Amino acid sequence: MTVHDALRDSAAELKAASCPSPRVDVELLLAHTLGVSRTELFAEPERTLTPEEEERFSAFLARRARREPTAYILGEWGFRRLTLAVDSRVLVPRPETEIVVERCLVHLEDSPSPLALDIGTGSGAIALAIADEHPGARVVATDISVEALTLAAENRRRTGLEDRVELVLGNLVAGVRGPFDLVVSNPPYVHAEEFD
């Protein structure tokens, strides 16, 4: 199987499985399989995949066809300027959440060393992006999930922001003290039938 064949046939397979972005997903999964960028896939469309690469790619494709998020299969996802580890312990950071960070940074731009609170941090995306993009900001990030905070700690190490992002296990604001210059939260979406 060539790169070209893999892209064509696999996109059709994911489309048949009703995946919302089959071509992009296939490009991401194939690039990850081959250890190249998406752009590099198109530089050698006639490259033949090794049997090991075919097997690995097929396994990734099967997971995506079962509707597992692409980010979980890749094990990481881009968020603003960061690449964060993600898996089933947290929700995948969404592009819309990048706008939340943008608004936070606008509110903090006149403060040289603000203290922010991120409630329900999950992967740490918001807290880490604020600390990454505002050189004087410190952020306290809370979550009720030990698993989520473990992944957030991994992302904090990956980004080198251990000294500016504090992780706290607790429900909402339990275990934290202000005052804070900014409080932000982007909780998981809850359907109306789940409110009770």
C-alpha cells in the first residue's frame, strides 16, 4: 500500500463510519504512523508502507472508525502554542477554548504578575496557555479528578511551567486561597437530560 492509496482508501472508510473529518483524521493518523508531518505525506505519495507501518496504521484506523477521538489515538493535541498529552482521562481541548484563553489574556494584559484560577483544569490547557503566553502570570489549577491532575502534571512538565502553574486536587475552589485577578472555568458540556 502506498501513501496515496492509504489516504484515498482510508478516508473513504472513515467517511463510511460517519467520522466528521475523515480526510484530516487519515492524514493525521498516517503522518503519526510514519513519523512525518502532514505536509511530508504529499512529498512522497508513492512511498510504500512497510508491513509494520500498515499494521500500525490499520489499528489506528480501526480505533478511529469506532469513533475514538483522534487526539486519544495520537496521544497528544495542539492547543494554541502548546502540544499537550491527552487521553481518556480528560476531554480533548477544543478550538473554541482557545478563544477563552484569548479573552483571559486580554483581561490580564495590564497586570505584570497576575494570579489566575482555572477551575476544572482537565489537561491543564487553559492554565498552561495563560502561563505560557503571559510571562508574569501564575495560575492555580484545580480539578476533582486525580487522573486529570496526573495528566495536567505531565503537561506542566512538558511545557516547563512547573514554577508558574500550581495543581490542586479539589472540588471547584476547595483548597485554594485568593485573591485572584482572574477566575476561569470551561467545564464539560452537560446535556439537559443530565442536569439532575
